[in-house]
Amino acid sequence: MDIFLSAGDPSGDNAAARLVASLQQVSPNLTLYGLGQEKLKQLGQEQFTPGSQLAVLGFWEVLKQYRFFRKLMKRCEQEIKKRRPDVVVLVDYPGFNLRLAKRIRKTGIPIVYYISPQVWAWGNKRVAQIRELVDLMLLILPFEKEFFQDTGINTCFVGHYLLEDIPANFIASPPPGNGTIALLAGSRPQEVQRMLPSMLLAARQFNRTYGTKAVIAGVSGIFDYETSLRQFKSDNIEIVYDNSRQCIYESDIVLTASGTATLETAIIGRPMVVVYRTGWLTYMIARQLINLDSIALVNLVLNDEVVPELIQHEAIPERMFSELSLLWDNEELYQQTCTQLHRIPDLLGGKGASERAAQLIMEYAGRT
């Protein structure tokens, strides 16, 4: 069985790795090639470019690498037409993946999209495009079922891969009560560069006020965390690399960048403050396009603003400290937040998402 799989960012790589592991259980001789990062590489994916070159965030940042992505697009198209895989699996990363789907649609090779583009945030412009280009859309968020219901797109809700990726004893666990705040500044260099300095200033003030300690959930090789920490040597802040779930689990409260990390934190059951800051041009374009009151996935799944969000000009150290303090000082609010977050695992469909997705992909590849 041959599969072309395209997963451009770290969270997509993580989800796709779980999916591929399930596919390999039923098809041990699986041949896998395309785009991915380290986890897919470890599972044997032949990768057309290093994964570090794919994790680019923001309109302007992508535009600056236009020639690279154009060349990569042509390579992917040529390889698919030449090798003719049994199925093409596209994972999130819509700016690239939807363009690729358009280029290969006439080959007749089944196209399965795993982790829907966030058309529910960006409006309906991409719905018609997806309906034309994609044979099956595998959904991982419960509110997406209702959004896609009358679109004519063939969809199936399989649940969220994080529920099998996070250790079972971490899920909906009680806070340790050790006075630790976890800082999750993102998994891309641009995110960390923009958000970590403000997070560190907020953590310094929080530690000095409450006698707590802070742990940065770092990602190896993407950012010089140590240099950023030099001015905070006496502020009880440390770094733990490549173990964000453990950092969340061993914390009482979390300051996190918006994205998949908010769901990870919610599944583990820790109250959080969500922050996000991007480039000015990207933000101004997004303001015109995004169609949501909330951007934190945890709030979208719960259909309520359970955790505070600080976006762009609000994502400053003073506001971060203030929102963290509101949670920390109000025990009733803290416990109510925990109770709400404990609903998340059931809302996300329970365990088994990767196996369900793998079975559907096998069917479209004509192997069941």
C-alpha cells in the first residue's frame, strides 16, 4: 500500500504519526512519502524537504518563501502523478494542501483530508473548494459536524487524536498543588519569539507576588531560550525541553499560546490563560477574515468563554498577570474552570480516533 501524506506543521505531524502507526498495524509494508516532520520521519516517511522548512506562520512569512513553496508544490505534484499512490492524505496545513489537491484532482486518486481547514473560522469561501476537491473529510472537533452538515461535503467525525496521545493518568487529573505555572509559548520560532518575552515578564511578577515557580515548555532546536532567560536568573523560572504534557500535568495553572496546546491543557484539566500575538499585517488581514468571537479551541469546543483570551495588543505582561491572578485568587472560579475542562475528553469523542481514521482511509484506498 502506497500513501502520499502531507503534514506541514508540528501538530499535524503528531496527529499524522498516530494515524500512520494505526495504518501500519493493518498494512505492515506501507510505503509512505510526502511532507512531514520528525515523528513521521521516524515512522519511515520519505520526506521531500526538511520539516523545519515547513512550519511557517503568517501571511507575510509565507509570502517571503514563495519560491520555495512553489518549487515544493511542483515536486509533490510530479511525485504523485509519477508514483500514483493508493490514496493521498492531506493533514491540516490548508494554504499548501488545498492548492495541491487542486493540482492532482484529475488524477482520480482518492483524496482524504484529515483535520479540517478552519473554514468555520475563516468563513464559507473554502467550502465550495473543499466540496470539489476532497473525497472525504475526517473531522476531529465536535462542533465541525454541525458546520459541515448541509455543505454537501462527505465528512465523518472520528474524534481527537490527543486523547490517545496524552497518557491516560494525565487526563482530567487533579492539580498537584505545588505552586507551579507552565509557560507554553508555541512550537514555531515566530510564535516563541513574539510571545515568550511577555510571558516571562508576567511569570516574574506572578512568582514574586505568590511565591510560585514557572516552567517553560521548550522545544529543542527552534529558539534560544537560555539567552531569553538570562535576565530572569533570580526569578525561579526554568526550562524543560520536549515534554510539554509533563509540564502541564505538573503545574497548577498554565499560560499558553493559542492552538492545540489549549486542548492539551484542557484535557489534562488545568485552568489557563490563552494568549496570541502575530505580525501586524497578518493580524490586520485576519481581523477582516476571521468570523469568530473566540479563537481558543477549548472555548470553541465548550461553546463558552471558559478561559480568558488575550489577543494581539491585549497580550501584554500586565494583562497576562492580571488574568492569572484572577484565577489564582478566586478558589471558586479556579474549581469551576477545572469542572468545565473535565467535560472536554467526552466532547472530543473518546479514544480511538486514529484507528477510526485509519479504517476509513483503508476503505478509500481500496484495501478493505
